[in-house]
Amino acid sequence: MILQNRNELTICSVITPPGQGAVSVIRLSGKRAIEIIKKSFVFSSEIEANRAYYGKILNNRKQVVDHVLVTCFFAPKSFTGEDCVEVSCHGSPVICNEILSCFIENGARAAERGEFSFRAFMNGKMDLVQAEAIQALIKSKSIRAKDLALEMLEGRISKYLSAIEERLVFSIANLEASIDFSEENLEVIKRDELSSILGSILDKIAFLINGYQRGKAVFEGFKVGFFGKPNVGKSSLLNALLLEERVIVSSKAGTTRDIVKEQIVLNDYLISVLDTAGFRDSHDEVESLGIQKSRRALAACDLVIYVVDLLDNDLDEEFKNLPLEKTVFIGNKFDLFLNELKLDKEAAKENLIQRVLSQLKGLDSNNLESEEMRAFKNGLSERILVLSAKDALNSEDSGKETWIDLKNFISKALETKKPDEDALLSQARHFDNLSIAYNSCKNALELLEAKASFEFITIELMEALNQVQDTLGKRFDDEVLDRIFKEFCLGK
Amino acid sequence: MAFDNKYHVIVVGAGHAGIEASLATSKLGFNTLLISSNVARIGYMSCNPSIGGLAKGHMVRELDVLGGEMGRAADLTCIQFKRLNSRKGPAVRGSRTQNDKELYAEHMKNVVLNTPNLTVEEAEVKSLLVESQSVVGVRVQDGSEVYADRVIITAGTFMNGVMHVGLKQSSGGRVGDKASVGLSNQMADLGFEVKRLKTGTPPRLFKDSINWDILKPEYGDRDFYPFSLRSKREWNLPQVACYLSRTSEKTHEIIRKNLKLSPMYCGIIEGVGPRYCPSIEDKITRFYDKDTHQTFLEPEGLNTDLIYLQGISTSLPEDVQLEFLRTIPGLENVKVARYGYAVEYDYFEPSQIWHTLETRLLKNLFLAGQINGTSGYEEAAIQGLLAGCNAARSLAGKSEFVLERDEAYAGVLVDDLVTKGTKEPYRMFTSRAEHRLVLREDNTLDRLAQRSVDLGLLSRESLDQLLEIKQKRQSLQERLKETKIYPDAEMQAKIANLGTPVLTKSISFEELLRRPEVNCLDLLGLGFELDKDPNVLEPVEISVKYSGYIKKQNDLIAQAKKLEELKLPQSMVYGQIKGLSNEEVEKLSRIKPRTLGQAKRISGVNPSAIQAIMIHLKAHQSVSSL
């Protein structure tokens, strides 16, 4: 089938999730949408846009298929920019299929995945970033991911990018003026002024790029790993998390390397729990191999949970390798601690703080007085949870409480301290483009500082501008088209 | 009227465009009639006494390699030479000559009058002779008709020209010359979109009335890089200085007080003027916070007593002009030979021509120069050459001659005009060329030599001379790449002497030359044999030193080429393509872009439209490949 005909055709599809439910919605979109619905549905009056009509869907043998609500939208005031009809029917796959068959018999064709958004994009109803946002929205698996996709849809990233675009255009215009009007004695921008503008552009792009790790994690899952000496209770905690949380989103191995054990949704966050349990526990393994694996896992984690046995006074040597800025501590086996020392949770926590602090003293003293280290020390009590993993597996109230503590502790650790989360980059395409833009601006700044002639600087800035406009869909090249086809699952 | 009745080509107008057009068609073997309303003013420089400048100098060199005359005329009559932006990078350097106006025009007139196949007549063309959507000749003022297979119009600012000085208006295309009335009205009736533009010129002053002692002289460069590779690298005429002065707060006050007498400010002039070349009224109004504007006093020639006041174009009344001029240092007692004035004229919205400069509406009719909405001698001349070549080639049954945007500024110029049209007088800038780094003055020959061979305007002798230079550049470049330097003690000492770090291993001379502190001539001392001809050395040195950027630009060109290679059939029905707005359909149908790349450059055609067209193309490809 060729694309030209494809786009001319009227398409239909169920737009609510598959399966049983109270209501399912079917959408028809295209030139013949109204004509097709009229064959199966009798309107009580002249069709008005955006109004719901109650009635029966009849198949071509005039048998009643279902009682439904029908709403018509006329081009261009619809989601796709074409004539659209939305039919709300009872939520059964059987009914949906029967209605779709009616429509197809009457001249519609089944829509491909993403085809409604594709048409909306082609008809100028949304820019590229927004089209991608819709894809992201559909794919989001957690509340945070959905929020982020919505922000993208509302154009916050676009707005941010537009601000960058404007500064680039301003800089280029000034450079060009000083080249083409050098005789006129114009007061164009000075080098240091330009360099501060470029600096601000770099900061803005860097902000977006830096947000990508987090944005990506929001969509693909934050990687969380449990570390600690053998037998401190890592496996129990892991099991507690996995057993208690019934909403298992994906058990597909290999989504992010082979150490991901499970994906779960914890509070608003999608989490990929890394299987780190075996690194040090297995005595069969050559020790160094275990350590190597463990280090790789530490680096890959968005959050490291270091588990300590409250009764064991030695923290192990792995401690010195911990990426402290993303590490939190769980003091396990509080039940035994309570039995033995008769001290409460506060005391246990204080005890653990002191042990971590004393370990820190063993570290390179240069780092000790750094600002990050001070911040780490000051916030240390926030980073510590005392519990007994055994309880968390317990189905009684005390168990529930422990479980909730654990859950809140982890999701709190994932919260960002930065308030600026409204422009988190989450799409690989955006990240790639902006990384190139960043390098080009950096080159431009270096050239400027090396007193290079302006036309070389403009080459770099033009490249950056192209990337930004490309991201916004303001510029066209066929690679963009290829990506769209890939993303929207069109063509062969 | 002593016309023959029939020519191959008629060229209407003998300004910078008309000259190049008529020289091209006659040199290519076609019997050509050049009609001028004032033969005494063939090749006259109506405004500033200079040729070239940023981006314009590039075009003069391109014109020269292709066989045009402007570069030769400018070289021979140069009385000051400057390479602008000489301290900036190689791509944005532009050559400019100050010229002796009389000698320049005299040179052009001699060439035109002595070219075989070319007849010059004085007459005013009143209308075109049209038969079934083709032009077959022209009718002149006494009613006689002359027939031709091709007609090229290069009427400059003369069509319905109106000159303004203060609130007074008079018909005319230039002081001393009548306007041409009739032609553009007829063409409008035939369906051409005719619009108005405005331009202006500053006052000319008597040399003796200026107090030169208090003015700062500005001299030209010591080194002369003639526009033409056929010219000698030495001055033909004595070199002179220009002088710098500035307007004062008093000047501005007088102008401000009299703005109501400026035709620009009281709504008399409807034509759009160039934003980049504002009148002094404009300058002080738009940049009211600047308390002074510079002006150059430029001699119009060696034997004339006229001084051109660069930067002070004005259309204020004569008494106001005199009053404010006398507030400019050096001009306290100035006498004015000719006051500044504005001129309004008809132009044809240039998206009405094809890339060959033939009109879309009428076959065999070509338009070139200011009537296509451009400004500047150089822009006009290159269009004249292209129109002439295309007229001649179509007569000879040869393919169109269209320069690409990555090939020449001339290509950028025509593509911009045809694709985007223009609302103000179009002047070339380096920033209009997206592939600026490869469109340098120094490599003009390398870009266009083969094109010139194909065109055949240059004599065999001149072509051989050019190709020899090109050959020398190539072989030097190859030798630099292939010849290695072996760092023995003696060589290291010599290298250290150049003020550059010694070598750690053997490298090629090319690599050494890439170092900023090393230049081509330094290599002589290291035992590398060199021909010292700067026509060879400079371009090679530049291409070595900037190879990183040039490569980057070439990569971008290769990317852009993908879209340029997607040809759009002229039969494309844009209304049938899904996803195009009405405005886009209208623009695409009117301009009929040759390639998807050109479609992308049409203003108002959005990226989504380009996507839609591409989908449409792919769909058709898959149909035809089934």
C-alpha cells in the first residue's frame, strides 16, 4: 500500500486500553468519518460538532450492536485536524471488534499504532516535541513519567528551547552584521558581551542535558541497587520490596543490562531494582570479579542503598567506593539490636551515623572538607533508615508500617532537591541534538576567546541553531522524517 | 531609424547589466542589438564611484572568470584599492576599487562599440512585440519595430522613474536622463506583477570648495589584488586618498527640523528603500541616540572636480541640503555641483523569472538587473551575464546555465530572487551565502573554471591562462601533501627560526603550513620549491590553513545536496498534496521550485510542508517502482 492512499483513507481504532471496562472509545478519523458513522448510527438531528448523541450502532444487517454515545468533530477542529468521530461503547472487546468491523466494511481501515498523532502532526496540530510527548504519554508507566510527558505536551521544553533559539539568533545576527557592515562603524556586540551570552546559552543547554539522566530515569525507571556485606539482609529487603509491591510492571530481563531484576512502581516512581545480591555473597566466584561487577553496578545506580547490620561494628571495605552523593543507608536487624542492647530506633540511628562518620575519617582527607562532603554529613540523618527486614515480610500491622517506611524512604531519596523539574529532557533525540548544540556552542566560545574571526564562530552557532530548530521541528531534513516514521510505526 | 529589421538578440538598456548581457550574446556568436536611450552614458556609474566591496567583490571575480567585463574595467580605472575585512577570515574578505567614473564608462563604451556582432543604437523602447505568449521584438518611440528571437530588458531605474528633491518631483531615471514610460505599463497589462522601489544618491560637491586640510585622509592598500586574473598586478592609474569627516549635532538638528520637507517622511514616496543603505534622514531618525555619522569624501575621478559624499544620501530640498552640509567639518564653504535626490522606479517582482532569468509569463523574454529588484552595479552585471548566456544557449539549443548556491554568489543571488522574491532593493551580503567558507574570492577560479570552459565566453588564450593557474594550484597542493620534512639538526634549527616548535617526527609540508605562524613563503627557506605567484600561493595557503572548516562546510553541503537532488516535477499539482496550507499551495504553485531544497527556501513554506511533499514524492516513487 502506498502512503498517499494511506493518508487519504479514513482510519479507525479503539483508543482506550484493551480488555474489559465500563466504557471503551473508538475513534474514526478522515474525510469519510462522518459518512461512515452515518451508515451505522442514526442522528436525532442535524449533526453539530462537539455534541454527544445517544443512540444505537446498527451493523449492515440492521442488527443492534450496542447503545453508544457518539461525538463528532469537524476538521480542522479535532485532534487529528481531520473530521473525527468518537464512539463511546460498552467496554467489551467483542463489542469493540464488532463496531470496528462495521466501520471497516463501510470503508475505513484499521489505524496503525501512533497514526492519529502522526496525522495530527502532519496537519500542523502539534509540533514535533509535542507529537513525541503524546507518544511518551501513551508509554508512561508511572505518575512522574506521565507528568513529565504532559509538561512536554504543554510545550515547556519547547518554550525553553525557544529561549535558547532566540539568543542564538541574536548572537548570529550580531556577528553577521559585524562581518557584512564592517565599513559602517556599527556598534555591534563586543566580544566579552557575546561571550557572556554564549555562556548563558551553554548553561541553559547544560541544564537540559543534565536533566536527561533524570528524565530518562523517570521514563525508563530509576536504577536502585542494594549493597553491603554478606548476610546483612539485602536479599530480605529486596524480596520485601518485590513481594509487597504487587504492581509488577515488567519482569522482562535485559531491558537495562542483565542486572535488572524487576521493575516496580513505588509511590510515583518507576523503579528498576538491580540484582546486586550475588556480587559478594558467592564464594565460588573469584573475589576480584565480584568486586568489579559490584563497582560497575554502583556506577550504574541512580540510588545506592547500603545495608548495614546494626550489630556488626565493621563496615566493609566496599564503603570507600560508595558514590556518597547517591547513597542512603539502611540499618537492618533492629529486632536483634533491640533484644541485645535494649536501645530504641533513635539510638540505633545515632549509632549508625557515628559509624558512617568514623568511616569517612578514614577517607582521603582532602575531600573531607569539601562542600559536598559537608552537605552529606549535615544531611546524613535524612539518609538513614533503621528497620528489621524480617518485619517487612510480615503481613501484620508492624510489617505494614515497616514496609511503608521503606517505601517512603526510597521514594524520598529519589526526590530531587532541585525545584526546576519542569523542563526535564526525556527523549533520546532531544538529548542527542542538544549534546551536539552544546559542543558547537562550546567550540564557538573557545573560538571567541582565541580571537578567531567571526565567520568561524557563526559556523558553530549555526550548527547549534540547526540542532535546536531540528528538535523543535522547525527545520526539516530527511533524517527527521526517518525518525518520525520509525517512532510512529508507519510504512513497512 | 537605421535599424536592421531583425536580430538574434535585442538588449534594452546599456547599464552594467545590459553591457554584460550584450557582450555575452554577441561573443557567443549571436547578432545583437543594444538599445540605449542615451548612448553617451553607456556604462555610466550612476551612484558611487566604486566597484566591489563585501560579497560584491566576490561577484565581480565570478563574473570575471566566466568572461564578464566589469572586473577588467574596474582594474584598469582603479584609483584606490582596498581589501575589506582583511583582518578577518579569508571567506569574508572583499575587494573594492574606487574608480575614475569617466574612464570606467569610456572603457566600457570602447569595448561595446568594438565587439563584433554587436550593434549599438540610441532609441527608447516603448513596448514589446508579443505573439502567442512569446516575445518577438520591440517597438521604439518613432513606432518602428525591430524583431529578435530573444529580448533582454535591463532598464535599471528608468521605468516610470520619478526623482524627488524635497517636495518637488520630476520624471526621470537619473539626473540628466529621461524616464522610460510605456514598457512597464504594457508588461503590467500583459500580467506581470509590477511594484515600486526607491533608492537615493548623495550630493556631489566641488573639490575646490572643500577645506581638505582639516580632513583625515584614508589611503588604499599597498598590495593590489586585481579583480581579473587577466589584469596585471600593478596600478594603471595614480592612486588617490579618500577623506573622512562626520556629521555633527548641528547637522542632525537641521535635518530633524526639516523632516516634513523630506518626501520619505511625508508619504509622497511609496516605494520601499533599502534598509542597509539608509538616507541621512533615516539614519538620524532611526538611530536618534547616535550623535554623529561618518562620511567619506570620495573623488569621482582623477580629472574631475566632483566629490561623492558617501553615506549622506538625501532627498531633502536643495536649500536644506546646503544648510546641513555646511555644518560638516571641511564643508563649511562647500559648493554643491549636484544635489542628492531619491528616485522611485518600477520593478518586476523577481519570482516571476526562472533561474535562467527568462520570464515565466512570456517566452524568449529575459529580465536582468535593477528591474528584478536588486541594487548595485555588481548584482546587475552578473545578472546581465547570466541572462545573456541563457538567451544565447537557448538559441544554440544548449542546456540552461544555472549556478548553484554552493558554487557562486551569483547562484545565491538568482536563487534568492527567484525563490523568495524581494520587497526591498536586494543587495548581496556574505551572510546570504550559507556556504560562505567555500565561496571565497581566492578560490573563484577553482569553483568556476570548468563552468567557464563550458560557457565559452573567454578567448582560448585567456582560458588557457586561467587553467594554467588552476593547474599550478593543484600541483602545489599535492606537493605540499606528499613532500615530507625530515627533522635533522639543520632543519630543526631552521624551523625553530620561524618561531614555531621543532618537530617531534617527520611531517608533511602541508602539516607544517597548517600552523598559524608559518606561511607559504617560509617554506622556501626549508628547501621547498615554490613559484612565488600570489595567484597560486594565497588560495593554496588558505585552503591548507582552513581545511578543518572547509571540510565541515563541505559536509554540510553534502547534506544539503540530498534535498537539492530531489527534483520536483514542474507538473506537480501542489493542491493535491495532503497537509499543505492554502498559502503554501499558492506559493509552491507560483514558484514551481526545481528541487525540494529550493522549496524549503521559499519563505512561508513550513518544514511540515516539506515533509508532506517528500512523503508525496516517496509515494509516487513507490508507485513507479511497482
